Amino acid sequence: MTKQLLVNGQGEAWASAVDGHLRWIHGLLGSLRLPAERRDLLRCHLRAVQTRAADPELRVAVFGEASSGKSTLLNAFLQRRLLPSSARVTTHTTTVLRYRDGAEGLVVRTADDAVLTWPSVAFAQWTGRRHVSGPADLEDALEWVLTTDLAEQVRGLEVLSPVRLLGGGTTVLDTPGFSVSNRGHRELAVAAAEQADLALVVVPAVAAMSMTLVDFLNGPLLDHHDRCAFVLTKVDLLDDDERSEVVEVVENRLKDLGISDPVLLPCAPGEALKEITKSDAHGPGASRSASESEHLPRFLAVEARIARLATERRQSAIAATVLGLLSQLLSAVEESAETQRAALSRTERGLAALSLPDFPAFLSARAKRTLERAGNDLNHAALTSIPVASRAELDTKVVAAVAGDKINNMDEATGNVSRIVRLHLRKEAERAVGAAADRAGELLTSGAEELARDFTAQYSALAGLVGEVWAAPVAPPMAATDLPAPDLSGVDQTLTEIGAQLTASNNWRTGGGAMAGALAGSLIAPGVGTVIGGALGALIGKRGPDAARAQFLERARPIIAAAHDEIGTLISESLPRVHGGVSDGVAALCEQYDNEWGDEIARLTTANDRQRAELAAGIAAAEKAAAAARRRRKKVAALRGKAIRTVPDAEE
């Protein structure tokens, strides 16, 4: 075989390549920020590849269905009836057959990780049987371990034999016979295939190439087609003319499965074992019949062919196994790097999706929104300062004040009208500005709560993404009583002047009532007082009570309406002070946030920028690692293909 693929020797190119890949993976796992559990799993896989690469033993796994003659074949290799039939095996592990110079023995690992050896007192205590150590006792020990209730406790089993199996330096993996009905045995066979350098597939001549076997060849053993040998057992059960036909059928079927040059070895291990055991019983000079002498030489030739195959393929087969394990490891590294890149990308997108505003701009926008709402509500309050119902109510009160003969007592009537108008308009002015102030206070409170919510929603996400616990701010209490009182001094002055002039009725008692009324009217309200005063004077001087009352109300109502409008104007002029209070409150609230949180937000923003930079670097590193693992895996696959195809030189 090509020297570059030698496991042992100078210029071990494949071994050097494996070592280089393993060193790269080891360094990568130290730098790539993988989850601890995933990193530990990859390191465990790495150690497994390193251990297998350092092990020069050839591992030959033996596969076969139940009742295929697999156990008989292995017993013939061992030159004694030692292993029980697979149909009786209930253990949950593969049996490992390994050479040991000297006496036979067993090593059992139990479910609680205890290691027991046979023969030993501890083994006898575990089995509940007496301590024995003869050759026949080993057969009994294997029966107990593999076929009784003890099998449920077995997690590992090694059979140590002084027989050099298949030429020596070889470990044989005996898998339980698999079948459609026993899923556990198939799973053990699949696990053994992953460890096998070479595979011996036992095919019974009397039931060759079943669908179960074909499925296994196309599945777990698909990667071993170039490293398989097929032992056709039970040929002694066929007639002579049937044997060649069965061999041809099996060979063609294997070729149909993609095995271009199958190694097919027909023999009768059962008959050969009989001859071996008979020779042991009767001595080497015991006579054999013609049929007996035919099976043993044929079996020994098959055994020699397998041993030669193991020698020829040893180095390339071990190389293929190690490179296969390395390829799996590189694939796992690639997958882990891709998973890490995807996770980091999701986090990075989460940070980018925040689109956080500048903190002062954030506060300014919330302040502007609150002030706009307050301005709109105050404007609405100014337009509807004294409602229509209030005007109707005042008219009813004025009519009642001059009803009947009340108008005859001018002093009392005018005093009542003056008082009614003044109190009513004062009450409406207080109600209007009070409602506006209350609404402004509500807006200020809701604005503070909205600011707290928006602030928490925006910046707590930032804190969470940089890995910090966020203490959300509590909205400070904001009440209407915190606002300045509206300035109603203009209203009070106007109402006082109206009331004073309305009660100055002694000027109206003379015959010159019209002139006196006009003088008083000039002081009631600018622009409209002269009209109402003249009307009163004229009524007082010339009309009777009913006519005077009707005429008075007819002329007084437009004047009172004008008074409503004038007071409404004065109310509107007092509301900017409320708006100014809202503005001051919002400004104080923003200043409070800026003082308490400005530095913290700046720090978090810096941390966010730093983390995004780290994420970008992590994403790039994961992408680079995944691409490198992919390239390395392709190189390993090519090298592995070359190792599998290597044919020994004739000289070797």
C-alpha cells in the first residue's frame, strides 16, 4: 500500500493530516464561544478520535442475522464451543474477543460501572455461584452473563483468549444476531459498525440475502462495502450441485448492491468445529472420514484468507476508520459553528431592531407630544368656556329677579340683577378654568406614566440584550394641584365694575332717567354699557311695571350675552398660565429623567455598541470556522477515499 497511508512508519501523511486537523479543532474549541454542553461533547468526540488514532489494533466486527451461524463461526475461530447462540443472547452489549497470552478470562462492566473479572471471588459473588476456573467453567460463566437475568446488568463484555484471532493484533466485535423483531440487537450492530475497521458478514447459504440483511448492508454497512468479507455458512446443508449456484446468486446479488468485487468465502464452520473438537478429544492422530476432512481444510483456508485480508487491509482500514471518525467530528464542528452563528445573528438582529433614539431626543419627543395634547385641550376649553346651558340658566335668574312688581323697587331689582350676573359669571369662570386646570393635570400625569412605560420598554430591552437586570423607573406623581392657579383678576375687576354700576340706581330716580342710565351703562362693560343704561333709564322714566319689565329684558339679554362673551375672552386669556405650568412640569420631568438616567443610558448604549461589535466578530469567526471545517471535511473525505481504495503491492 502507498507509504503515505501507513499507520506506522516514516512519512505518515494521513497520520500527520489527522494530527493537524485534531490540533486545529482543539484550538478552535478554545476560542469559539460555544455553549459549555456542546463544547464538552465535541471535546469528548475529539478524545475518542485521538484514542482511536493511537490504537494500532484492527477491529473486525462480525455481523449476521439470528441463526445465521455467526456464533458457530466465531467458536470455530476460537477452536472451541465457547459462545452461546445469538438466539439465546439477551445482553445489551457487544462481546469483544481479544487475544491474551496465557489463560482465558472474562472482563465484565456492569450498569453501576463495576468491573468484574473471571475467574475471581467477586465474579462468583456477583453471579451467585461458586468460584471455579476450569475451561468448561468459562463456558458456564458466559452462559450466565449472556443468557440469564444477569445480562440486564451487563454494559461491557470482553472474552480473553490465547488464540490469535485472524492472525493476531486483531480485536473481534461479536454483535448479537439482529432481526426485524429485536430492535435492541440491531442498534448494537449499528454501533459496532461505526467502530469497525473491517466487517465480516455471515450469510447462511440456506437463506441467503434476506431483506433484513440487504437493508443492513444498504444502511449501517454502506460505508464498509470496500471493507467487507462475506462468509457463506452452512454450505454443508446444500447438495454439491446447489453450492456453486448459491455462490453465484449471492455474488450477483452483492454486485447489484454496488459491491463490485465482493469477497465471498463459502464454508461449513459447524462441521469444521466438530472436527476441531474431535481432534482435541481424540488427539491429533484421530482418523477422519472423507466428508469430515473436506470441511476443516476449507474452513482453515477461509480463516487464512480472512487473516490475510486483515493483514493486507489493516493499515488502510484503520486509516479509513480514523478518517471517518474525524470526518464526523469535523461535520459536528461545522454544525456547531453554524448553530452558533445563527444564534449570534439572532441576538445581533435583536439589538439592531431596537433602533433606540438618542436619549435627549427621546425625552424631547415625549415632552412635545404631552404639550401638544395640553394645548389642544386648553384651546377647546377656551372655545367652550361658558356653555349655552349656562347662558339659559342666567337668563332665567335675571327674569326671576325682575318678575312681578319687583321691578318697581329699583334699588332691590338692580342689586339682585347685579349680584346674579356677577356671581353666575364668576362661578362659570372658576368652573371653566378649574376644568381646564384639572384636565391639564390629568394630561401631565398620563404623560408621566406614558414616559415611564416608553422609557422602560425602550431601554429595558437594551439592558436585557447587554446582559443586565433593569430597574424600571416609577412614574413620579403629577397632580393638578401642582399647576399654578389661573389668573382671574381681569374677570374679578370686570364683574366688580358691572356690579357697582348696576347697584347705583339712585341716579335713575330722577326724571332724567335716560341720561343717568346712559352714564351707568358706560361703566357696566366697555362698548355695551351705554346701551343698557339708556334702556333702563328710559324704562324707569316712562313705562309701567309690565311694559318696563318686557322692554328691560328685551334690551338686557343682548347686553348680558355680550357680557358672557367678554368674560369668556377673559377666561381664555387666563389659560396660558395653565399651559405654562404644564410646560414647566414636563420640563422638570425630563430634567429628572436626564439627571437620574442620562449617564446610565449612555453607559448602556456604549455597552450595546461594544456588544454589537463583539457579536459581529463572533459571527464572522463562526462563519470562518464553519467554512474551514467544511473544507477540511472534504479533504479528509478525499484522503479517506484514497485509503479505502489502496491496494497492497505484490511485494508487501
